[in-house]
Amino acid sequence: MPADFLQLAGKTVLVCGVANRKSVAWHVARLLEEADCRVAYAVRSEARRDQVRKLVGDGPEVLVCDVEHEDQIARLAQDVAQRVGRLDGMLHSIAFADYQDGARPFHETTKRAFLRTVDISCFSLIALSNALKEIFQPQASVVTVSISTTTMASENYGFMAPVKAALDSSLAFLAKSFSQFSEVRFNAVAPGLLKTSASAGIPGYVDSYLYAERATLRGRAVQTQEAAAAAAFLLSPRSAGMNAQRLVVDAGMSTNYFDEQFVRGGH
């Protein structure tokens, strides 16, 4: 196998959404850099930039963009063009669930919370892709981070699952739109439950995580590094034949809901 199997050496990828060392985006960035890929970062605030700068050192560009603000998205595109140059890929690892209204049944979801969550977690992919369309190389790869399933109703995850479903659906429409003038691809890595700082903010997440770990075929939870490896593959030319797809990384959990231990445990 060639040393540069992923063919990422010399490529440039914008990684959006690093928060800390537990972030999926951070693990993806590490793999890209190991493959001799140049990585630039986009984070949501000056404070976050200071935190990420401590992680990455003085070399990479760390740009600020709060995706709730259209002017900042436009400014990011200008900064990328001037300071980074053409992009061979973008990782969109941006998600936020507005739980300000507290835990409540799904049918009581407030319009404010739902629309803000859609804006940050889903529309940001569309807005960033549009803003960067002239900067992407003709065969660039855009990868977002979804979840393994959006159709199993987990009460504590609430309205975030329908938002992720909208994100998944956006892939096909972005891929179709961009096909009119390029070969830019849009795919998602869709992991099972991960142990990240973001997930820790979901009410009752620990119990769900432990259940998911038992439900995997191997009895071990999906690791963030495993989701990151799938994302790195999708960002690479090796996945050139994949477009508008979800790559599920759940260690077989979705095949194992009726395992004997769960069936017997219900009686």
C-alpha cells in the first residue's frame, strides 16, 4: 500500500468546528496533517481561537466565523481566499442544540429553539458551501458530521434528530446544485454515540451512551478516532465515487437492537 494511500499530501482542507481535543473535528485534523495535508481552521469566537491556537501552534491559519451571522460567513470566505487559498475540502463539524427552554416532550419544542438549531447545525453547511464555492477546487470534497440514525426517537436527543435529518437531506441538494458547475462532492460521516464535550451537554446522554455501547456487536463504543478516520477517507480523493451519501460508523449497533440481552432484560 502506498504511503500516501489517501492521496491527501499537498491538499488544503478547511476544518470547521474544533472545540477541544475531544472534538471529532480535532481528530480529523490530526489525521489530515499526518497525511501531509495542510489544515486551516474556522472557529466560532475569538476565545475559541485562542484555545485552538494553543492546540495547533503558530503555523496553521485559525479564522473566526460565527455561522449565525451572514456577514461573518462572507468575511470567512474573504479570509480563506486571501490567507489560505484554494480548498480541496471542507469539514463541517458544527452543531448546536438550543436547550435554553429545558427538557420537554418533542411536541412542546419551541419555534425559537428549533429554528436556531436548524440555522446553526444545518443551514450553516449550505451557507458556508455557497460562500466558498469560488474557492473550492473543481473536485473538492465537503464532509459534514451527522448521526447514525435520525429515525429512532431518543427522547433526550429531542429536536436535534430532525435537524440532523435536514442536514442529511441537504447533501443531495447541494451535490445536485454544485454539479451544474463543478465536481464538488457532499457526504456525511454518521457515527453512533461518541464521548465528546458537545454530547456531554445532552440531558441523560451518559445512560444513552452506555446503552449504545452494550448494543454494538463488539460490546465497545464507537471511538471518536473511528469516526474521524471515516471522515478523512471521505475528504480524500480515494472516495471520489461517493457523493450525497452517509457513511455510518456505529460498530453494528443498528443491527443489534433485538439482541437477547435486551429482549430478556425487558421482562
